[in-house]
Amino acid sequence: MVSVKRTALVAGVILVLLSLLWFAGGRTWADQFLARFLTEARDEFTVPAAKIPLNVAVTQDREEVAVCNRGVAAWDGTLVRINGGYLAKVKGLAVGDCARIRKTSFLSTDWKHLPAARDLQVTEVEILSHVSGVGYAREQVASGAPNE
């Protein structure tokens, strides 16, 4: 059976070694990791100068935003930004399909990444997607059911 003194001694040695490692550089590494983790952007919504206009239909109801691809090509890697401050990602959208995105799936673009309120009134939707280049659309949104 292991004695209490021996266990306390081993725990003390481990604590001293960890303290030495912390002061020797662990604190700097932890600070760098946290700074990078908290300030690193998840998805960048940057509108390029040369963009392809997207043919899109956007509507909203109380809890969802519907984004419909009315173009002639499928979208890939689509980012949807609402009210300039909340961002959601859609993997892809085929021609004629609609993606219904819950408003709580949109996350704030700051380091906190807080979800949007379920009953947020969406006034503007921006879409950035890969088509044959980078496509972009900006739509003012009214309440109502999507035209599918």
C-alpha cells in the first residue's frame, strides 16, 4: 500500500516541476495560444473587387432565413451574413434549391461568436459563394414565406 507521505512527496515534486515549466516559458505559450484562439477569425466575409452577381431570393419568418439559388450554377462554400454582424456557412446549394437557416445558427463576427436572437428582425442579407469565381449578392429582406 502506498503511504500518504510518499504520495504527497510525488505530488509536491510534480507541482514544483510544473511551476518551473510555467515560469520558463509555459506562460508565454499559453498567452500566445489564447490570443490566437480568441482573435482568430473563423470565416472571413471579404467581398472581392471582381465579383460575379448571384441570382438569389431571400425571405425570413420568425425563426429562419431562407436563401434560394435562382441562378444557373450550383453554389459551393457559401457564407451568409445578416445585418452586417452575424455569419453562417452553407456547404453548397444546387440550382433552384433553398437553404433554411435558423437565426440562432448565425454567429456574431467578433471573438465571442454569440448566436443571433431567434426573433431578430433581419433587414439585410449578403451572400458570398464560389460559382465559377466568387459570387456576391446583397438583398434587402422583407418578412414572409419563401417562393419555392
